[in-house]
Amino acid sequence: MGTTAAAGGWARPWIPWLGLLLCAAGAEAARGTNSGEVLPDTIPSAPGTLPHFIEEPDDAYIIKSNPIALRCKARPAMQIFFKCNGEWVHQNEHVSEESLDESSGLKVREVFINITRQQVEDFHGPEDYWCQCVAWSHLGTSKSRKASVRIAYLRKNFEQDPQGREVPIEGMIVLHCRPPEGVPAAEVEWLKNEEPIDSEQDENIDTRADHNLIIRQARLSDSGNYTCMAANIVARRRSLSATVVVYVDGSWEVWSEWSVCSPECEHLRIRECMAPPPRNGGKFCEGLNQESENCTDGLCILGIDNASDIALYSGLGAAVVAVAVLVIGVTLYRRSHSDYGVDVIDSSALTGGFQTFNFKTVHQGNSLLLNSAIQPDLTVSRTYSGPICLQDPLDKELMTESSLFNPLSDIKVKVQSSFMVSLGVSERASCQGKSHSGTFPHGNNRGFSTLHPRNKTPFIQNLPSLPTRTELRTTGIFGHLGGRLVMPNTGVSLLIPHGAIPEENSWEIYMSINQGEPSLQSDGSEVLLSPEVTCGPPDMIVTTPFALTIPHCADVSSEHWNIHLKKRTQQGKWEEVMSVEDESTSCYCLLDPFACHVLLGSFGTYALTGEPITECAVKQLKVAVFGCMSCNSLDYNLRVYCVDNTPCAFQEVVSDERHQGGQLLEEPKLLHFKGNTFSLQISVLDIPPFLWRIKPFTACQEVPFSRVWSSNRQPLHCAFSLERYTPTTTQLSCKICIRQLKGHEQILQVQTSILESERETITFFAQEDSAFPAQTGPKAFKIPYSIRQRICATFDTPNAKGKDWQMLAQKNSINRNLAYFATQSSPSAVILNLWEARHQHDGDLDSLACALEEIGRTHTKLSNITESQLDEADFNYSRQNGL
């Protein structure tokens, strides 16, 4: 059942004047927007009774484009409103019915709303789309359970199809099946020869173990074609059929009795392979089906009729011995003269397959070593497992017919499979021969010094033909009431507090993001973790610190990163403002998992940099795949991007792809890229044979560590070109594997139609940060000014028991650098400003209410700030902003 909040708040006594003030403020705000949205009158349905939910909203799934209805019913209730994802649903979207409970005489109100597919698609948050009801009575409010709303779907491809098997009779059969990804999760049913299998009627069969089919003891009748069926409320999918053959290995019967002794002094006995006979391809009995032996205890001696047979057999034996000696001699000679070798098992190594290499280093000047100053280990062979891939198109020139069959001096690669190839290269034998300090590490002394990539990297394209953008920019005019300036879809925002600008003054404030070449050049191991954000005008003076929110791509951990805030001077140089872990009275940095919230007193250009402390330092990369048709109607281009996980970096990718007509083929995913100096590999897998093909030596591409780790330039991506065999092929399915050697791996599953009319569109950005980038006045703040004043008056006064602004900071997860707040005229106001910046996307005031509740249990001055009032204030905030 739902939660309730009584009018007494946390200490529970009601202070009437503040309640009346809030109700009057809410009613006045309502009249200013829409007379049809006035809050309910304070006429009690039943004095002293909190709303009780008779019906709460249930979890629901949206099928195709059909909206779903969420309902709730409560008594007694003067009014009920839905709140979805922390935002109040517009009153016009509610349909309500009112009745009277005859048994109790209480007023019963029922409300329902419709949720559309577009609403759910447009929401991207840390959890599923959710809604709950808030019911009002004279005493307070009650909240229902949260009901989640998800879009139902079922992918086409099984994650694992069952594989055919041949098993001996009475052996165990296990057929694995992993159904396609779906919401809700698909239920699995097994078919044998197109007939459903009922495991309840056959104790020998179990279908309950994680969708797998288990036959404990195979019988001949278990042979057949098995199919895995997956279904949910959206669709029904069928796997590939798996043929199961239960075979019987034959066994010998007992030997027969010995026969009578023959004139040749031998007798015989026989046996038959019939116990049982082989069936369904089972093995025939091993051994002879008859035996003979001398039946006179060796006393019977036969003469040799043809002496020439002896000479023939003797000659053949001598020839066999001579050939064997010759082969052994040649083998020993070759081994004694070999210097360096690499064995690759399986010819798929030449087409981008994943193989195991065993490199035996014997030359001191070998080009496989990263630094000629590092002396190689002449006694240790190193084994490395991974895909053969090319870093440079020039490597493909080495794979021409002439180079394949004309060995050079340094390296020999032997490919043992259906054909033998020997190739030699002096400097570029393969991509491993010219890789950076991540491909074949020698020792563990890997530093973080910046590596400079070679000039020729055509595979890693930077879209030079697209128009160059220098910055994103937005502006707004702000006055004494303050406001919020948001750069849509970038994660960058600016909060101007109430009173930061003197009365009767107004300023045009701007904010921009540099999208050109970064002016901050990294020194040594330092890397840029955020965009360069400029806010101004620079000569503007504020009386209260403003809050600047900057996204970053670091996996935050003080053990692995040392993160700094830097500012660009008027001379164009960058200087450090502070480390986020340092104590400072000039500014304050609050580092969240995906953004940094900075309290500043002056405008300018700011950025975040990071210095990795250990090899476990991680940058979060967003990986995505786009596709489009090429000029050749049979070709289809895939472009795989790896960019810093900041919204503005991905927005730049989206803008570039829109210019090229590209379509996002799969939801982007996060890749954790370690600072261990190992490179990044991108490969295309599972291309449907006989339908598509990829050009040789391009199925796998490798990006040097330094290009990824210091990728603060234009978007980094690799391109792959696929070709259809026939124009009738319109469906493409494959996997894109992005992985760091000895690190994290992500798989992008591509399942799309190359025809635009049949393609399922994946939204680039689910929702705008704000319909209006500039919000001014009270509607820009979640905490109403009246409640804000009351909180500040309560906490700014020092308290001997510590129940002051320091506890307010602690309860809001602000535990360090409290000296900064002590220098402010109203520490509580600055803490609330930081809360506003940090929770602009959180939806409601629940986190602040929880913090006040914990303090209010022992703080009598908080008895008039109740959860009901915060709910009411949150409702007014959403309504004033037209939400």
C-alpha cells in the first residue's frame, strides 16, 4: 500500500500560518496559469482521516502503438493527481470519477490517465518509466506504489540457437536455448517434430532448467528435430531446428565353438556384431569377426612353395626403412637452421579470425619491440590471444600475391591449414609488428606518458568533408530573481541564484561549448575529461556563487584519478583552479558519476582534466554504430564511433551523421576503457554468409591506445564496407565487437533493414533538457522561495548540538570542503543552490524531504516544513512550468 505524510511533518504538530501561506501561494500561482488547475479546496471529506488507496496503479506494458491506462482509487480523497518520473501530469490529462461509499459515508475518488508509447520512448532516466498517485485529504497526502510502464518488444534473433547432437543410447542430451531479448522476458516452449513437448508427462525430460531441454537418458525414440519457441505478449519467435540422433554402438556376441582341425592344421571360431547391432550411425564392432590358431600344438609344419615371395617382402621392408631415415634427417636439418617462427593454426587467420599466436623472440633488433632501448628477453616465448587486425590500409598491400609468396628476411609466418603460406616483412609484418605500448607489452613498467600516433591513420576518420563547427551557444537575460540557463542535450547548465544579481539590474548571460580543436593541450599523462565550457560576460559580478554543471567521462574514483578544475586566462593559457579533492574557499566542486557541479564567483572558460594515478583509471566511452547506403547500390557502410561519454560529444556525432544521412542502428552502450596502455579493437562478426560479404582484411581494425585515451579532437570512428551479393537482400544482421585488449568488451547487435521504409528508427536523443533553454524567476527553482527562506533561517543560526547548516550539508551528501560554505553569508542558501543544480533532472523534492525528515526528528524548528508541503510545492513548480 502507499505511503502517507501527515500534516505534522516529522515532529508532527501543525503550524497553521505556514500551511495557509503555502496553500495561498499555490492557489495564486494556479490562478495565474489556468483557472481549471486550482488546487482542491481544504474542505475535509472526513476530519482526521488520511487517504487510503483502494486500487493502486499496476505495472503495464505498451504493445506496439497502443496506449495503456493507469488507474487508482482512494478514500477519502478531495483530489488525486498522477506523478510520472517525478513530474506532475497535467490536470487536463486526468479523467476522474467521484462517488460515495455507502457503508462509511466517505468520498471515493477514482482517477486514470493514458500513457502513450511516445511518452515512454522520450524518457531516458536511471530507471524505468514510472507513475504513482498522490491523494489529498484534509489531514495530508498519501502516495501509492510506483507502477512501471515499459515498451513491450521481442527481438528477432535468438541469442543462442539449439545445436544438433549425436548421442549414444542412454546418454544425456542437453539442448541449449537462449531466447531473444524481450520485454517482458520471453517464455520458452520446445517442439519435437513440430509437436509440443510436455515434460510433465515424461519424467525423462526436463525443460525447466534455464530454458534448456534436458533428456536424462536418451532413447531411440528421442531422435528427431527439436525447435525452441519463444513468445511474449508481443510476438512469437522460432529458433533454428536442431537434429538429434540417438545412436547405438554395436557389440560382439560371444565366440562360437572352435571348428574341426583343417588340413592346414588350423581351426576357426567366429562371432557376430549383433549384441546389439549398430543403429542410426552407431559404430561397428572393433576387431575381427573370426580367429584361427594352430590346432596341433605347433607340430604341423608347412613348406614354402614360392621362395620369390620372401625376396619381395624383404625388399619392401628395406625401402620403408630407407624412406623413414631420409624424412627424419631432413626434419632435423631444417630444425637446426630455423631462426624465428610464428605458428598460426587455421587459415581463418588471414580473414580476421581470432587465433592464438606464439612469438619466439630471437633477434635483438626486432621491430616488434616498442622501444629499441628495451632489451628483449631471448629465452622467453610470449603467447597472445586475439584477433588478427590491421591498423593501416598499407598493411593490406603486404598481402598481395607477390608478398605472400616471396619471403623476406625478418619474419616468417607459417599458416598450417588447407594451404601453406609464408610471408616475410621487414618492418610491417602485421599490425602487431608496429603497434604501440598496448599490443605486446614487454614487462610491467608501463607509464602514462603521451604516445604520439603515426601520421597515416586512414581507418580512423575524422569526417573532414563536413562543415566545421566551432561552438554551441545559448543566451538568456537574467535579473535579481535569478534563473537557469540550459544547453539542450549537452548536460551543461548554469544556475543563477535568487539575489546573485543586484536589484534593478539585468544581464544578458551566455554559455557556449567549444566544438573545435581544444585550446587546452594536455601535458604528460593529463587528459581532458570534459568539454570546454564558457560562461559570461566575464566582467559580470555576482554577490552569491552561481552553479555551473559540466559533464565528464571519468569513472569517478579518488583511488585511481586526480581530477582538476582549470580556467583559461585572458592570455589564453590554462591555470589550475583546484583539485576536486582539495580544500578551497574560492570555489567548490561536487563530483557526481557523470557530471561535476561547480560553485563559482566569476565567469570564464572552464574544463575538467584528469591525471590517472593507477592503471585502473577508467574513461567511460560511448560506443555507437551508424549505417547508410553508399553510392554503389550493393554496398552498405557501417561507422562505429567511440567517443567520450558526455552528451555534448555524442551530440556532435549525431550532427555529423545527419549531414551524411546515417541512421543509428543500435542503442549506444558504455565501454570502460582502462589506462593500461592497451589498444582498442573493433571487429565485425557473424555476417550472414551467402548474403553479405566484407572486403578481406577489413573485418577488424585497431585503434592505438593514445588515440582513444587522449581523444579530445573530432569524433573517433572506424568505417566498414559491406557488400550484398544480390539487390534482393534487404535485411542485415551482424555483431560489432568493441573491446580493449585485456579490458572491457561491448557487443552491438545490428538487426536492421537497409531500406529506409522498413527500418525501425532509434531516437538520437530521447528528450530535450528543456523546451526553453533560459528559465527565469521562481519557475526555474524547485524549492519555493518561502520554504527556502524558512530552511535558511533554521539552519544558518549556529547550534551547539550541530543541528545547523553543516548537518544540512551532510544529509545532502556534501561531506568535504565545508570551509567554503562557512565563508558565505548564508551557507544554507548556497547548499540549496548546489542541490538545485545537482537535482535538476531528478523530478521531485523527495531527496530533500528525506534529508529534512532525518534532521527534523530532533529539530523542533523544522516542525512546520512537512512532506505534504513539499509535495504541494513540487506540484506548483511543475504546473508553473507547464509540465
